[in-house]
Amino acid sequence: RPPRRRPPPPQTGLVGWATQNGGTTGGAGGQTVTVSDGQALADALESAAPLIIRVQGSLTMPDKMNDVRSNKTVLGVGNATLDNGLNVSSAANVIIRNLTFRGWDDDAVNVQNSRNVWVDHNTFDGGYDGGLDIKRESDFVTVSWNRVTNHTKSMLLGHDDGFTADIGHLRVTYHHNWFDGSKERHPRVRFGDPVHVFNNYYFGADYGVASTMGAGVLVEGNYFENVARPTAVGYAESDPGDLVQRNNVFVNSGEPESAGDVAAIPYSYQLDAASGVKASVTAGAGAGRITV
């Protein structure tokens, strides 16, 4: 008999929407600096020059939300931890990887009016408001291999029901994230189409993915365990959107909701079998799982 072929390992490099529109390279080509206190990090984030910023230790940030300018890679080294948030506002070409956010007072990461952003292999461990919010005409974003734990408001996509300027934007990919007991917003989508949600592991949520306000969301190859409402068409006071769900696994979870159709995904990607997603994501998601 021919030998059994092992499935290919999950993709840990950049895939998804952040590969489009010219791609996302962060501070590549710029200087590399290492910072170990919050003010030094804030100063480097606001530099006009491309930078690769290596973050060491547990840093107390000077502000609740600290601005990140264009062409930056923010890379945690070891067990780097931030106590407040990063604000990617009116910026382009930003990478945030391998950081633990803990105890933030506003949002851990806020992305607004920005494009080509990659948020990868971070841990969001309990804070005040959003873990990762993407809004206000942001576009071409990939959110991959992150872990959300000890938190409720995980990942919002879209400012509010009245912010119709988001139509035609908010193209985001969420893949291989571990929603570990987080309750909601994984993501909660307004207007974005198509939004791509694949190969994530959801555990113990009130709801998984919500499509509202005419959004179009493709939800495929995910593993839902103990999730009351895995996929939702419409949520709270928001009007419904379209949602296509396929090839997902549901364990001790409610019935998924779906409606309409979703525009084609324009990039290539490897879809892992949903049955193996729990094992691969719990082994690989979050800070401290990559070598930098």
C-alpha cells in the first residue's frame, strides 16, 4: 500500500487580505532597535522612519492608547508584555507580533483609517474594552495565530451601524486564532465584504461570528466547541448581513445560521481540515510560540 500522507503543516507566514494591495512588510528595510521601557517604545512607534522594534520585558506604556506610525514591525522578544494599547491610526504597512497585552484600559490594539496591517501570534489576556478592534475604513488586514483569554469583547470589525463609510472596506482575514473562553466578537462584522474567517478554534463562547449591516462573511474550516451560537446572521439591534459557513466542526454547540452569498476570496490559502484545528491552534496560537 502507498504510505499515508501527512497533512501539510499550518501556514504560519503571512496569508490573507494583508498580502493584497502591495503586501505588508512592516519595518523591513529600516533599522532594528531594541526597547525595554514604555516611553522608549512609544517614541520608536512614532518615528517617521521604517523600523523593526524589538520589545523586551514588561513595559508600562505612557498612554492608554499609543500611536503607531506607518512602516513599523513591533516584535516581542521572549515574554514581552504591554499594559496598555497600540493605536494604528491613519497608518499603513504595520506588523504587530509576539506580544502579550494584559490589563489594558481602552483597547489592546485599535486599527482605524489604516491599511495593510498584520496582527500575528499575540496574546490578549484580560483588559477593559476591545482586544483587537478594526474600524473606520481600514482595509487589507490579516489577524492570525492570536489567543484571546480572560476577556469578553474580543474582536470588533466595523465602527457602528451608522458608519456607512466602511462599505467597500474592512476586508480582513482571521485565521488560526484561539478564542479561549472569550464570550463574543470573533469577529462581530459590520459592512465588510468579503471577510474571511477560517481555521479558528472557538471554545466556550456566547457567539462566534456575527454578520451584520450587509456584511459578507465566509466562515470555513473552524472548530466550535461549547459555543451557544456559532454563527449569527444579524446581532442585537444590527441588521443582518450575508454569511456562508462550510466545512466547520460543531461540538456541543448550537445550530449555525447562514444567509445569502459572499464575494470570492482573491488570494490563495491552505484550508486545514476542521477536525485538526483544535490541536494545531492550541499548540501554536498566542505569544511565545514563534522564534524571533
